[in-house]
Amino acid sequence: MAEEPPPYTERLKNLAETCKEVFKQHRLGQGILIPREEVIQRLECCDVCLHLMPNKKGCAKCGCLLSVKVRFKAAKCPIGEWKKKKEKQK
């Protein structure tokens, strides 16, 4: 049986936290988007993740729409997979 996403209240909280960090980076004059290559790497992590929802559009852990979330520098994988993959490449 497929994993259900978190309740809407938790999804909104997760979205608000990411938006807060994106706006903070923007206010500081920092770029808010990541390079295309990194977007692809993040999506590759999600494609093999057990928490990927069956429609392949969202994460069942945080409830986010992946096609949007993976593009923001401030966004984080709820189980730390993007960071692990990036650290392995160093």
C-alpha cells in the first residue's frame, strides 16, 4: 500500500519553512535557484526513494510537489538524501 502524504497542516508548515528560507536568500541578494544539473541529481534521488508518491509528483514524507521544490537552493530533502548525494560527489 502506498504511503500517504502528511496532513495539509503539516504540508503548509513545510512549505512555509522553505518559503521563509527562499525569501531570506532573496533579501540577501543570493540566488534562490540551483543549476539544472543539481535539479536533475535531486530528482534522481527522488525517483528511487521509497517515499515517492505513486503519481511521481510528490513526496509522501513532506507532501511537497517535487517538480517545484527541487529547484530551490533553500529546499531540503526531509530524509537528507540530497545532502548525502552532494557530499558523496565532493
